[in-house]
Amino acid sequence: MAALVRSDFTAKISWLGRVPDRDASLRAEALQEVMATLDGFEGEAHGGATRPCCSRFSMLHPRDTPIRNARQLSILSAEELAGIAAEIGLDSLDPVLLGASMVVEGIPDFSHIPPSSRLQLPSGATLTVDLENGPCIFPAQEIEKVHPGHGKGFKPAAENRRGLTAWVEREGMVKVGDEVALFIPTQPIWAPLQATVPEAAE
């Protein structure tokens, strides 16, 4: 039976933030601590139990259909963020410009940890990984405003290192400097047998 096991990897929270008004800007505001509720981080514009369906899931539901919000948080890797910055010619990249909720350091290949993994904090707050977050043009636009000429390279540079989306499974306080424990599912990678193509009748 599939379960969760604690991995050998831990991380440290190096940055926290929230987007207070998504209609005004994607930019986040930096925080030292925040309460994670079942609706997401307090004051986060992407929070809530549901959200309107976006283009990412248009193959499933009509646009703006209310669906469960598994994208309450955007979590980035400090190491991957540094890689993106270097590729677009910057010394560093402020997570404020990416609308980030959290930056962690210490887990390699962070953007590819399995869906349904858990990130647990000392307070007991537990975040469930949804999916890898795909690069989009909105952070590129914010980067371009601050670093003219560098934003256009964001999408290709962020491929496979844009971080993860997540939702709050258990409430609790989250603080900069907290250690993060990574729990991963034991379920094997899905590998269905290839269908046998019937031979044509003679």
C-alpha cells in the first residue's frame, strides 16, 4: 500500500512572502513569519478553498469554473533561483518579482519532487505539493521593469526550476529560518504496459 516516508532531505526557509493584491500586481511582500491556514497564507491573494479554473486546466473544465484550490502557494528553491538569475545575467533574483510564497534551500532538484510530497514545519504546519509550476510571462514582466533587458530570458531560464505549487494540509505558523522536513510518497512511478497493436487480418 502506498504511504509517505520521511526522506533524508531537509531544507531551511530563507524567504517568505505573500501577494496582497493580484489584480494590482504579481509582486509579493516579504515577511518574517506568517500563519498558514487551510485557505493558504493569511493575506495571500492566491488563497482560498477554491479558485476559478485557469488555462492550465482548460482540458478538464470551462474557464472560471470553481475548482479546488491546490495552488495556494508558490514555493521556490534558492539554488534554482540562483541558476535562473545567472542564466539571465543577474547576480541575484528577488523572489518578490516572482510572486513567491516561500523560498527553501537544501533540497536538490526541488522543482521535481513528487506530487503529494509533504513539507512539514516545526509548528506542525504541513504543505502538500501539487505540481511543478510552469514558467509564465508575468514574472518576466516584473523582472523587466526592474532589470530592463533581462526579463525576456526568464521563461526559458526557469524551465524545470520554477518551483512548485502547494496547498496547506495542516495549519500552523511558518517562519524564516524554519527547518523543513520532506516526506515523499512510496507509490512507484506509473508505468502502464504498452497496448498490443492487433495484427491486420490477412
